[in-house]
Amino acid sequence: MEEPTTTPALRAATVTAALAAAVLLVVPLRRSGPMPLLLDVPLQGRPVGVSGALDAVVAVGAPVVAVVAGLLAIRRWPWLLSAAALLTLTALLCGVAGVATPEWFGSLLLAVRPLVVIGVFAAAQSLIRCGEIRLGAVVAGSCVGAAMIGSASVLQYWFGTGRGGGLDWFAGLAVAALAGTVPAGWLLRRGDTAVLPAGGSRGRRWRLVVAGGLAIALTWPLGQLTSDRLSVLIGVSESSLNRHQYAQSAVIGAIAVVIVAVLAAMTGPWSLGGALTAAVVQVAAVGPMLLALTSLKLGPASWVAVLAGLALGATLAGSRWRYPLSAAVTVTAAVALIIVSVATSGRPEKLADQESVIPGVLLAVVVTAAATAVVGATATALTPAGVVPAALGPLAGMLAIGGLQVVNGTNPRGTAVWSGYGRAADLDVSVWLLLVAAAGVGGLGLARQWANRRAERRLAEQIRLEAAEAERNRLARPIHDGVLQVLALVQRHGADLGGTGSQLAALAGEQEVALRSLLSGGAPTPPGEKPPASDDLRTTLTALASATVEVAAPADPVPLPQPAAGEVTAVVLAALDNVRRHAGPDARAWVLLEDEGDGVRVTVRDNGVGFDPVRLAEAAGEGRLGVAQSIRGRITDLGGTIDIFSRPGQGTEIEFWVPRRR
């Protein structure tokens, strides 16, 4: 199947729509929290501001419906982005105009982020499948980078610096997002076929839909785990559970991580590896990002730093060496956290107290760059499997949410990764998680390179077989209509001539059998010989010794599986036939067989007249393919190597090596 292609207009529309819609992650909606994560759904209790039965049902059901519908309508990803932009714009315009909206509409806004994330990653997957790998990586990385910027927007909005006129500005962003998705929606009004992998089964696509929907749906059963129910589930007393402030959330987060990891594994190893890598880097970025933003007091420097980090990460994700560079910038971010921890004597919250601008800017840049680069590079590794929207969207999002609760509850100091106005309490966990993310993206890169090379070898073998079949079919008709009929005629009437005629008839019969075997796809039998009955090359080759041919072989048997043994014997027979026909009447030949363990080496040498090596190329150009096909071609097909040495008046030497197993 041909690879999908894209036109410049469609490529520009896709990139514009994805980047414009990613801006929606910057807009602070009613339910948004200050966490730089792709998704923002609660694992415990109700979302902030939710009251009433209908409001609670919508709060739980809206993101689930958004994920399932989004993954089902993945080919209509511009519509998903338009729907998210329209919901956001409606909410913001109501806020600007002071129009009261029902409580359930506020809960409906929880569907915005899932729609944006799935749509943007679908656009990235489409670009990568069309050969625009760099643009696809940039789009995917920019999605998580926008979430980083969104954390600054949310904090500013929460603390009052973004109220009032800020709504007008955010409404303008929503209008731009809606306008940016329209061209792509028009160009792809019949659906984007490039977003789906070639040969993907319907069952596999349904597994992605079910896994993504169930991952988001976990918010309802996990939200019902009160302290008394959880104590019964894990077998500890309720008082022991309540003594630790974050123990309950940590246990619930761990349950979510295990369940979502199982769901991701059901969709394939690529989905599991990519989701874990993207989730780990998001969790690792939470503490450092909130520390950097609060140390910058949410001023203009915070926006500049995060934008610079997004640009750096997107550039690395879009480069040719995206995997090692993404791992390198992630390790750099870990080293920066170590330096911050050492410089503050293990109390990094001092950066926020002292309003340290330069350390805060550097921290925001490297952490944003690391998260952006890792997610962008991961998207390129997952695209051939067709799992980017599901793996990096709902699965990675829920793994990150659950993982963050685990980190908060298992912090060595017993405090959250962030507290108060985002002050980080401990960065040691973030350091280790960044190192794990670097190893994860590096491992995905190596796995993708190995898979690509394996696919290239399979494709090359398939092309070779198809070319051989096409050539055989091309030659079959003229050989059948001409050569085979002549050979049959010689075989029938040659015996009547007696003497030489009988020999000619026998030879014609052998050639007819060999040609028919070749045309049917089998290996041709060398002229005048029968295929060897033994897999022992020593026995087969020593039988070729004669007055003019000397054979030297090991004392022990030299086994070689069929059909390789037959092909090696055919090469030796062809070489000896060339000696008889071209080396001169007094020429002698020597055959040397060597057993090298992993293969066998055979040397055929004569003391004949020799030839100029240029004659081999000239003979192939004239259509005489004896050496090219009967000798060199056979060894190449066996995966071996061959060298032919000759000079006029100095004889000829053919040396070849064949592996024992291929």
C-alpha cells in the first residue's frame, strides 16, 4: 500500500489548526487547576465547584464521552478541535457579558481538554504518516508545551492578575482557535485517511477506544473510595489511613496507575511504552514548573521563559536526532534540579521567597523544553503503530494524574510536591523521574530504529521475491514456446542419430527438466549433474575429484543444510565447467573446502589462461550471465560473500563463504 501524501495547502492547514487549537490549553476554564498536565480530571470526589446531581453526572460523563467520541471520530479531528474551541468561546463570552450559565454547562467544559489533546495528537500523527516527521513532532510537543503555559495562565487567573480584561484576551484566543480549525475542516471534510495506520484492524482500533474510555471512566469508581471503603480494600484500619494526610490519595493514585497501565498494555507494547514515558515526564515537570512560576511571581518573565522552553523543545523534537537530543535535554533538566537543590541547601522553596528571576527562568526553560521534546519524540516513535492520540492522550493523561498523587503521598518529607501557591517542597523525586523519562525516550528511539530496519529488510525481501516472480513470468512464455519445444524435439529425434545424437538427446532432456524446474520456482539442476543427496559437503565435493580436479577437505564431515548444500555444489560445478570450457585444454583445478564453524568457505582455483576482470561486466552487459547468476547470484541469495581473482595468463581463483544459518 502506498504511503499517504499531503499537499502544501493541506499541510499548512493541518499545522495551523493543531497549533491554534493547542492554544486552548492556555485558557483557564472553570474546572482548570494549576497543574501543567494535559488532562485535568479528579480521581477523588467532585471537581472544584461541582454541586448537584446533574452537575456531578455531567462532570464525570463529559470527559468520558469526549474521549470515546474523539477516538471514534479520529478521522474528523478538525471537528473535534472546532467543538472544543466553540465550547471554550461560549463559556468565555458568557463570562465577559456576565450571562449566568447552568451548573451543568460548567461541568461540560471538562470535555474541552480531552477533545483538544486527541485532536492535536491526531493531527500530529497524520503529519508524521505523510512524511512530515518534523512538523508532526513539533505539533505533538507543542501540545504539552501549551499545557505548561496554561499552568501560568491558571495561576494568574486564580490570583487575580488575569481577571476582568483577561477574559477578553482569552476569548480572542478561542476565536483564533476556532478560525484556525476551519480551513483544515474544509479540506478534510471527507475525513483524514492519513491519520489511521495502513493495515490497522478494526479490533485494534476498538481496543484503543475502549482503553481510552475506561481510563477516563475510572474517575467515577475511584471517586467513590472513601476512607472507610479504602481501608477495607487495602486491609488497614481507617485511623491509620487518616493519620497520613496524603496516604489515601496516594493509594487511589496507585490503583489508577496500575489499572491504566494494564489498559495500555492491552493496546500493545508501543502504546504502553509511549504512555508511560509521556506520563513520567509530565509528573516530573509539575514541581519544578510551579516552583519556577512562583519564583518569577507570574510576571512577564514567566511567559517568556515558558515560550522559550517550548520553542527549544519543539526544535529538538523536530530535529533529525530527536531521540538523543530529547534524552539529553531531559538529563540537563535533572542536573539543573540537582543544582537548585544543592544551592538552596535542600530547600528549593527559597527561590520563591527570594524572587530569584534568573534561576526561575532557566528552570522554566529546561523543564518545558524537556517535556516538549520528550512528548514530540515519543509521538514519532508511536505513529507507525497508530496509537498516538490514545496513548499520549487519555492513557498518558490518567497515568500522569494518578502518578502525581502517588508522588505527593510518598514524598520523603510527607508533603506535597507543591503547596501553598505552588512552592515545591522536594525536587528529588522529579530528578529521578526526569532520568527515567530520558531513558524511556531513548529506549523508544532504539526500538523504533530496530523496527524500521526490520521492516526495511522484510520489504527488500518482498521486493526481491516479487521481482524474481515477475522475471520468471516474463521469461516463461518465450522459453515455453521456443526453447522447451526445441529441446523436446532434440530429445525425441536425437536418439535416432546414434552416437553423439544420443548424448545430445540425453543432455537436451536434462536441460528441459532444469528449465521447467526453474520456471516453476524451484532451483535449477546443474547441467549433467543431479542434486546432491547428502547434506555433507565433504562427501559431495570430494566426489568431484578427477584426473584434472583435486579436492582438499577436512577429515570430519562438513554439514550444511539443504538447499544451501545444493547451491554450494552447483556453484562449484559451474566454476569447474568454466575451467573446462575457458581455461584451456591442459588446465587443472583445485577445490579447497574449509569448515569455519558459523559457515563454510570454498576456494576453486585453476592454472588456466585467466581473463581480464573487466570481461565479467562486459559479459553481463551482453546477456551472458553465467558468472553473475550461476555463481555470484547463488552466493548472494544464500547471504554469503564471494571474491573472484584473475589475470590474463595467471589462472582464476573463486573464493566464497556461506553462512551455516541465515
